Amino acid sequence: MKAFVLVLGIVFSIYNVGYSQKCDPMLWQADFDFTVEDFCIWRSDHNRSKSFAQFNIQYSRPALAGMTKNFNKAVENVYVRSSSWIDTSIHDLEYELWFQKIKFDLAEVFCRRFRKRLLADRKILAYDLQHADVIQEEIMAAYNMKRMAFERDYSNRPIDEIQPKWNTWVETELANLSEFRFNNVRKIKLK
């Protein structure tokens, strides 16, 4: 009996290690494209939506204190794999993966806008770190409006019509905000 419990414990530990590595949160990356394996929950349920991906734009208040050259490392755009799912039985899986990728990219656009706004308001943040919460609320409201517009397009228009439009919009916005990408540590001068 002890041997059975020991073997079961080892198998469970190995499974948990594999699960946790695969399901760790992931920062946004420019060259990332979703695959089915990037979703920790797979289902076949035609009564629900085809997929769901959790994206968080989060910041560290302690990291804001004293930062003046840029706030890029203080704000993260994170894909939460453990709470994201996809229906693997759908016939248009590649479009659903693209759908979630664009939503992740949209979150990155607004994450960069958040970083830019923090830099613009750095003098206020020097004496009032709670101002970052106000900025985050405004940024998240704008992000949700844009995300809903994208979801409406995706639901109501042919994919070949919306794909070029949204790909172009995202690429343009990311390029315009390239100074505010996460891994840029150089000093940023606002124009």
C-alpha cells in the first residue's frame, strides 16, 4: 500500500510540474502566435463560445516609485493560460486562434498607452501613487471599448474582410508606441 501511495505521489508530482510550466502566465511577445497548446483547458462544447483567453494589464505600485526615465517594466500585459480555454472541435480553429491573438495584441496596445500615460503624469505620481489607479481605470475602459468593437466585427463580418483591417490597426499602433514596449529600458522623451 505504501508503495502504491508513493508511486501515485510521484506521478501526481510529475503531472503537476508539467501542468504548472505549461500553464504559467505569459508576457506579451511580438512574435507570439497562439496554438491550441497555449490554452490549458480544452473542451468540446458547442453550446458555449469557441474560446476564452484571460489577459491582464497589471502594474506594480512599488515599481512606480522613483521611476522617471520610463515605466515600461512597471506595467505588464499578461496572458493567463490557466484560465483560458478553447473548443478543439471547431472547424475554423485557425481563425479562433487569430481572434485571441488580436485580443492579446489589443491589450498590448493599451498596456503601452498606460506606460506612456504614467510617464506623462510622473510628476503627479511622485506625490500620489494612487493616481496610477485612475489612469488604469481609464485605460481599461478604452481597451474594453476597442475589444468589444473587435468582437462585434468578428461576429458580424466575414473574416477575410476584418483580418486585414485589424492586423493593420494593431501593427500601426504597436509601431507608434514602440518606445513603450516592455523590454525598452532607455530614457523616453515625450513629444
